[in-house]
Amino acid sequence: MARRHDLVLFLKETDLFGNPTPKTRQKVAAFAREGSFAKGETIFLEGRPSDSIWLVKEGRVHLLHHLSEGRVNTTCVIAPGETFC
């Protein structure tokens, strides 16, 4: 229960849902799943369909584009409080 309470408080600090009521934040938190990833770990691959909206709580997420000649471009860096899908 404490983790969900922490998640409700985190959702209150984000702009993802505008200014939802406390009840709405609790409903969203009930469906949310927390996860953590190691530095350099792949969350999902470019071009694959996503069934989630990711909300960064801590750290940063680098969105990468792999080029045909083997190089990698960072297209975006997602910071805490920001989303990607």
C-alpha cells in the first residue's frame, strides 16, 4: 500500500493528466506498474508497437535511433516527470 501511496503523490507532481482529482490519481495508481532499469538496459526496441505509456520517476531515458551503418543517434532524453511511449 505504501508504494501505491508514493505513486499517487508522484502522479500529483506530474502534468500527464492535467489536474486530476485525488480519486482519479488513486485509480491510475491502481493500474500502474513500477519498474526499474539498469543503465544501458533496453526498455523497448525502435519500431515495435508499445502497449504502455512510460512516466520517468528517477534518472533519464535516452531514446536512440540505430542507423544502418552501425552508428546510434540519441533522438531525445526523457527526464523525471516526462513521458514516452
